[in-house]
Amino acid sequence: MKYKSQKVTKKNLIWIALALAIGGGAAKYFWPTDNAQAKSVVQTVTTFITEQRDFPVVLDATGTTVAANIVDIRPQVTNVVAMVHIKDGQKVKAGDMLISLDDRADRANYEKAKATADDAQRQLTRAEELLRQQFVAQGAVDTARANAQSAQAAARAAQAALSYDNIRSPITGRAGIINVFPGALVQPGNTVSTTTTATTTTTQGAMVTITQLDPINVQFTVPESALPALFAAQKAGQTPTITFQMADGKKREGKVFVIDNQVDQAIGAVKVKAVVDNADHTLIPGQFVRLQVQAGNFKDVLVVPSQAVVTNARGDQVFVVDAENTVSMKPVKVQTQSQGFAVITGIGAGDKVVVEGKQNLRPNSKVKEAPTKGEAKPEGKSEVKPEAKQEPKAEAQK
């Protein structure tokens, strides 16, 4: 019994020693001491010397084409369509006749009102003549004048009602699909006509839609960080421009003419519109476009590769290499990014920042510059390869 307890005690001691060894190894791995051996590890990195120069802001964006002007043609009176003067997709000019309504009743009302107005005017003229001859009092003339003015107003109202029967295009553009036909009853409101078949019911919102296609607008969004460059360009008299490519390979250019007056807080961006020439009418509203925005220039700013900026919980930072090849982290503020470069503040011109190899870097680490392409490799490494290649040749000779 005593022998067994001693054996168990030895086993426990062995397990305790093994656990201490494993724990010590883990502690050394997860919490390494800052000894001279750790500090002597030199990491290979690629660096970039910060430049102070003018920085053109070129942004990639996506947007859609929107009409510069679009009008839904709706009736202003309840009436029956008498004639449609245009065809689907026809180009029209401002003032062209589009649709005529049945104007017989309105024309009769206008002619009646016009006759009443003419008669009232003659009565006024006769009363004024009798007043000069002192056959009537001034009150009779005033009454005749009021009657004449009232009749003329009624005639103008009847003329306006008659004009509603002749629907003309208010803008120059292209007509869409026509939704009414001669004999159809139309009335004011958002719904022009409702067609019911055995399977569906279709409600038309307008008799026809006229869309201005030349020029056409492109609407897109830019990040709020690009606003200083856009506003600076406008203030300097420079118009920001856009370029995009069509499906047929042709490039289109446009000019920014409006920047929205508020930022969308949900996405941190602002809406922008540009105008594009569209004389061939190959662009129509609603098309998706992928474009580039030449948003202007930042003057005398610090530029580094975007890859050099490290973003973490503390914000944007960069690794800066000093004269002794020791790195330190410095906070920076990114003003904008474009084409793989970033405009920053927080460090000085000529500072050397780490671009590649920063994944395992820590402050106060030692680094060395990675050899550039075509640079000769160290002698120790170049001598190994020839020896390794000579052995097979020697065996072949044997």
C-alpha cells in the first residue's frame, strides 16, 4: 500500500513538471520578452518617401442618366379625344400639336361669350355718346362699363377652356408611347384611362410623355472627402468634368453643373449632376454608367500610396522609418484618396513610410529595404545555387 502511494506521487510530479514546461513555452510564445534577441530581428519592407505636390483628384463613380426635362401630358378638362397628331417615338418641338379633343361644345360657349362681350362693348360706346349729349346720367355709363368688362372676362375664360382642347408640346424632345386613341374619354387627374381585359387591368398615367434627350444629365454620388476639391475647382473658375465609355466603345464627356446642398449621412456622399451632349439620342434616361470624375486639384499636399495607410481602432496611421531604420507609428488624417494614392496630414515631407511588409511590424522594430527588381542578391545566397547544380553534372560524368 505504501509502495503504491509513492508511485502515484511520482506520476503526479512528472505531470506537474510537464505542465510547467508547456505553460512556460506558451507564455514565451504569447508574451515574448523584449530581449536583445527579439530586437535583433530585422524585417524586410518596401518604403516610400512622402512627396509634397499638386494632386489631381480622379474619382471612380457609378451613376444613371436622367432627363434634363420631362413632361407627362395630361388633360385639363374632361373630353373625348378627337385626333392624335403624333406617332410613338416621334421628335417634337415646343408648340407642336400633340392631341386634339372634341371642341364643339367649348367652341360654341366661346362664340356665345364673345358675342355677349361685343354687344356689351357696343352698349358701353352708346352710353358714353349719350352722356356727352347729356341724355343719360353717369351711373348708366358706369353700369354699361361694368357689364362690358364682365362680358369680356367671360369671353376670355371661354377662350381658355377652348384652348385646353388643343394639347401642344411644352418642350422640345421625343414622344414616348401614346396611351390614348381617338374616341377615348379622358379627364383631369393622375389616371388618364383604365383598360380591362380578360386577364389584366392596365392603368395609364399619362396620355404621352415628352422627354428632352439633348442634352442629357448624368446623376451620381461622390464621397464627402472630395467636396473640397470640387468647390476649390469651381471657385477657381475650373469646371469639374466626367468621362465614361458607351457599350459601343465610344467615350462621352460631360461637365458638372450642380452639387447638391446636403450630404447623405447614411452613405457619407453627396449627389452631383453633369450635363452631356446627346445629339445622336443614343443615351436615354435610366441607363447605368460607370464614370470617372476629374474633381480638381489639391495644391501642395503630402501624397503617399494608399497602401501605406493602416486603419485600426485608433484611426488612420502610418509606419515611419527614421534614420536608424527604426519604425514608429504616427497618426494621420486622410483628406482624400484617388488612383492608389492618398492625401494626408500629420507627417512631414520627405518622411519615409512603410508600404509593404507592415503586417508584422511593431513600434521600435528594425527594418531594412527590400531589394528592387534586377538588384544583385547577396553573395552568400548566390554561391549556394551553383554548388547545388554542379553535383548532378558530376554524377552524370561518372
